[in-house]
Amino acid sequence: MSATETAIASAEAHSAHNYHPLPVVVASAEGAWMTDVEGRRYLDLLAGYSALNFGHGNPRLIDAAKAQLERVTLTSRAFHHDRFADFCTQLAELCSMEMVLPMNTGAEAVETAVKTARKWGYRVKGVPDGMAKIIVASDNFHGRTTTIVSFSTDPEARADYGPYTPGFEIVPYGDLTALREAMTENTVAVLLEPIQGEAGVLVPPAGYLPGVRELTRERNVLFIADEIQSGLGRTGKTFALEHEGVVPDMYLLGKALGGGVVPVSAVVSSTEILGVFRPGEHGSTFGGNPLACAVALEVIAMLRTGEFQERATELGDHLHRELGLLVGGGAVETVRGRGLWAGVDIAPALGTGREISERLLAERVLVKDTHGSTIRIAPPLVISKEDLDWGLDRLRMVLSVP
Ligand SMILES: *Cc1c(COP(=O)(O)O)cnc(C)c1O
């Protein structure tokens, strides 16, 4: 057996089968490239679902992590540490908000937002105890906890995990009328992805997000933007909502905030909203740890220059122009997305998304399918135009487009 086959067989025997990885075993990576255990190089067009916006082994992030590893890595929040205040201040500033509540994973940021919205509903809005409702969209992806899968519409993500957490109302994504009709006195929040990543990079109709903003403001309901995948440069702006000129009440951040080095997530909001917490009412052993703060501070500094957003805009325009040329030729049905982020619906006759991904793997390009015959393309924002073009050539080859 090859080194690849041995590693995969052993992983299959001893790890739960809650993923179905492509048959490649990565040993190292740099920038937009990964190298497997047999020395083959692959172009990474997934970027860890946007956790690797700044590429593999980004020298600035690795240096920040190394420096912090030598000083102090964990204090718990029982004590202050000297990176914490800077992290919170600078992240709040990047978001033009006032307060930060740090956690680790994206799902924890979503859970924190659910708690915050409910507490705000009872303490500030005056919703009767136990009656708070949060409205979410169909085809959402917000994480994997029991509460979060309770409001998923994906049977794969949800089945067999009941009893489900009550207090959520699901409306069709992009439908403002349905949202308006679902609102009651007890609605405390609307939780949405500005672009639905896992659903296939779905961009809502123009005017939807500003409409959500207007409606939530009118009805004294919090607008919670899950920018865990869409945020921090991916779409060409720091936040996907900026494309629509919308400012939410709460940003949920994760993935790229940890620079692909450590898990870092956060809820970022106003003093009125995050001010609802008192000591002991919420927390996390690792949330806001010194290593996480040091890496995230470097991420924030990199985003402040605007250079990554600019790259995502320029290369994203190029990517969408090139992918657009494939539409209508029989191989590609639709292309959606914004910036360096695309959902590509391949003609089902050419194969499932999984089969296309496997063919691309054979051509040394790594992508991930979402549903059906859709693949997503989301390279690290540091990818060169030449490498992106090389990846697009391989895609055309696999789709037999001249
Ligand atoms: C990935 C993701 C999450 C969950 O993040 P984890 O770190 O995997 O828990 C939540 N929301 C969105 C939009 C995501 O893409």
C-alpha cells in the first residue's frame, strides 16, 4: 500500500466517519499550495472554508504565534493578560462596534449570540420570560451544536439529534415578506448569513439585506450577521454586509480570525447589547487566550491595511469573469458569489460535485462540493493570479471545456 492508502485506511479504522475527505493526505503547506505525504503538490481552492484567508503558514501569523508561544499561552479568564485589551479594542474598532465577547469556534459564537439575544430580549426589550423567538433562514449553516442543528433545514445535519431546542422560526432565505410575517412582539433577533456559504454560496436578492435591517430596526429586533465564513476579506470587503451598506447589531466572526493557526471566534456588538452579561453568566476556558489574541491581533492588523480586501476584489472579478465564460456552454449551469468566493453549479450530466472534486484532485486542484453538482471555489486571498489561472485551466480541462 502507498503512504496515502495506509494513512487513509488507518484513519477510517480509528476515526468516526463524520467526514468523507478526498483521498489526499497532506503533510505540509505554504501559501495556496499543499504537499501530500508522497511529495505531490496541490493548489488549495478551499482555504479551510475561509479559515485560511491569509494562506498556509503566513509568515506574519506564524511569527506572531511563535513569539506568543515563548511568552504565555493560556491564563484562563480568571486573570487578565496583556494581549486581551488590545485584541478586544482593536477588533471592536475594525467592526466599528464597542464590545467583544471572545470564544473559540464559530458554533460557540453563534451559541453566544443566541444567549445574548435572549437575555437582551428579557432584560432590555421586555419579552416575557421563556417566550423569546429568533428568526433564521432556510438552508442556513451556523454550526453543529444541538441547539444550532435544531434550526437547520438540512436533514443530514439535523436528523436523530432531537429533542430539539425550541424558540426558533425558519423563513425562506431572501424573502422579506415572509420575514415580516414571522415577526411577533416576542421576536428578539434575526440571525442570517449575508451570503449562505454551505448552501452553495447563495447571494440573496439585492435589497434583501437592507430590507432586513430596516425591518429589524422598526420592530426593535436584533440583526445578527453570521460573517464567520463571509467576513474578513473573502468577498472583497471586511464584511459581506458592507456591499449593501448595512450595519448589523451583532457580527459573528470566526474562521479567518484565527489565521488558520488557532480557533478564534467572537461576538462583536454594542455596549447596550453585550452589556447584558454579568460575571459567571457565560464563559469559556480557552476563549480570548493569549495565543488566540496574539494571532487575531495580527489578522486585524493585516485587515486594517485593506490590501487583502483589494486582492479579493481584483482576483474575484477575474475569477467571476472566467467562470462566467463557462456558463451556457453546457458544462456549467450557474455561478454565484462575490469576491474570491464562487459556487459553481456543474451540469449534473458531468457528474456529482464529489466526482468533479475527485477529478480535480487527480489534476492537483483541491475543491469541495456542497450539495448535488455544486462545487465551491474559495482560494486563500494570497493566491497569485498565475496560480488562480492554472487552477481555472485545470477546471476547464476536467469539464472538457476548450
Ligand atoms: C463554519 C461556520 C460556522 C461554524 O463554525 P465552526 O468553527 O465550525 O464551529 C458557523 N457559521 C458559518 C456561516 C460558518 O461558515
